[in-house]
Amino acid sequence: MEELIRKITDLIRNSQKVIVFTGAGVSTESGIPDFRSPGGVWQKYNPEDFYYQKFISSEESREKYWQMSREFYEPLKNAQPNAAHQAVAELEKMGKLDCVITQNIDNLHQRAGSSPQKVIELHGTAVSVSCLACRKKYTREEIQSWLVRGVKVPQCDACGGILKPDTVSFGQSMPARETEEAFHRARNCDLFIVIGSSLVVQPAASVPLEAKEAGAKLVIINREPTYHDSHADVVIHGSAGEVMSKVLKNLKTS
């Protein structure tokens, strides 16, 4: 692994525009459960109950959704940025980072010190809630206090509209601006580093290939093999935090 880490270090050193792409494998190292893994949320709840169209048309579906969301929010709220988040923030301080493209909804990149304007959230964020009618915004923490008090289906206190976390649900369109920006940035970087993503959720999984096809070097760091490993210049199957800590140490000492 040390030789592969040296290769990544050299690629970063010789690059001007580095993009980091992060997935659930980075969040799980902060103690946030992965929805798809064994024992994850989708083994306890049926994801079909939470499709966007069902959410907006069914009070029963919204009640189930908020029950799930109330449980999921606690580990997310208590999570702390890990070594991978901190390494990405350090790359920005070193002037190497073009942006972070993340599939995660936990706000941990920002909390680790990454500039909010450099974080592209492809699947939205779980730390805020919006009214689907009048667009009034709430913090997720405020809505959690309503749920804890016994409110089963929160409604907008301004217009009575449906409230929904600012995350992308099944059956809901990806955010157009963020998706377009991610592909545009990918086409213009010289190094694209995937950390902690299995690269199966589309269209996000196509972003690394966009970078590779445009001439960038591609690095994949993930515990398990991905469908795109064969396209990568360097692949490491390991812990996001451990690998990125070693990469950062090499950058600072060599």
C-alpha cells in the first residue's frame, strides 16, 4: 500500500486542479450508518415507502418518513468529521483543491473546514428543511424538536405546506445546478480522487468517468472494489481516513 500512497502523493503534487468525490464510506467512518449496508436503514424500512411522489401524496407515507428521519438524524447530528474530511480540508488550504463533489448529506465536509462554496452536494443536505409550497427554510434541529415533542408530520408554520428535508429522495430529480456543475468541473480537472464510494448510484457514478475521458488521472480509494476500478490510475482498497492521513503526511513531509 505504501507504494500506492506515494503514487497518489505524486499525482496530487503534480496536479493543479484536484477534485475529491466522496460517498457513504467516508460518512460511515464518522459513525453515520450506511442506508444500503447490512443492518442499515433500508433493512428496517422499505425504501418504496419514501418515493417522492408517495411522500407528497400520502400523509401515512410522510409519517413513516419522519419516523425514520427522526431516528437517522441523531447519529448524523452527533457525528464528527474524521481524518478523511480533515485531509480534504487540508488539500484546500494547500491550494490544490478545485472542489469536493459529495454524495453525502451530513455537512461534515463543511464542519471539517472545507469552504461551503467548494462543496457540491449532489444528493442535497439533511441539515435543513424546506416547505415545498412557500419555500420557507428551517434547520433540521428545529424540526427534530417538534418530532421529539410528539409532532408526527411537521407542517409549515407559515402556510401549512408539506415540509421535507433538503435531500434528494427516490424518484426526485437530481438538483440541476449541482449536477451540471459537477460534470463541468470534472471535465476541467487534472486529478479526480474518489473516496468511499461504491460508484453504483447514477448519475453521480458517471462523474469520475467524465473526468477520466477528459484526460484527468483517476484515483479510487474504497474498502470494496468498484465498477470503475479498471479505469483508475491508482486503486487502494482500504479505509478512507487511514489512506488520506498517510497521503497528507507524505505531502507535508516530502
